[in-house]
Amino acid sequence: MKKTFLIYFTLAALMLAVPAGGQILKETETEAIKTAALAGELAGGGFYCKVDEDALNDFITLAYARIAIEAVDKVDRVVAQLEFSNNYSAWSARAPKGGCTMFSAGFEKKFEEIYKP
């Protein structure tokens, strides 16, 4: 009797674990999150390198708008906004690759590349 119970219990546990295991493999990084990570890096670099304040503010505003458009739902939007904020904070504390001169010169170009319609 104990062996039978143990077999049924094991099978039941495996059946419950299979759907959860499948969800772990699911892609969790949406387009909104990817955009937020890249935009946060650029905005942080712009802050560190002291690019034109108006251009940086416009960039941040457009980044939040783009995140809102690309978000699948409210949760995705909030997670993407947090990703933007985290990347912005991290990248505003260190110099971008290539230095500020190169970054500032290419900031407008990167800005346009991300936000092409």
C-alpha cells in the first residue's frame, strides 16, 4: 500500500511540476524591456557626458513613450520603466565606451536610430 501511495504521489508531483518548468523556459524579455535597457544606457551616458540638457530630456520623454507603446500590458510597462531607471542610474555613474567626446558626437545619431518610425 505504501509503495502504491508513493508511486501516485510521485506521479502527481511530476504532473504539477511540468507546467511550471515550461514557464521557466519562456522568453521574459519583451521588446519594451529591450528598448528600455538600451535607452537607459544611452540616457545614462548622456547624463555622464553632460550632453545638451534639452536633448537628453527629449530623449528620456521619447524613451518612456516608446516603452509605453511597445509594452504588452501594465506589468510589462512597469518592468520596462524599472529597467530603464536601473540602466540610467548604472550608466550615469561611469564613462561610456570610447569616452565622452565620441559618445556626445554620436548621441544624436543613436537617438535617431532607436526612434525611427
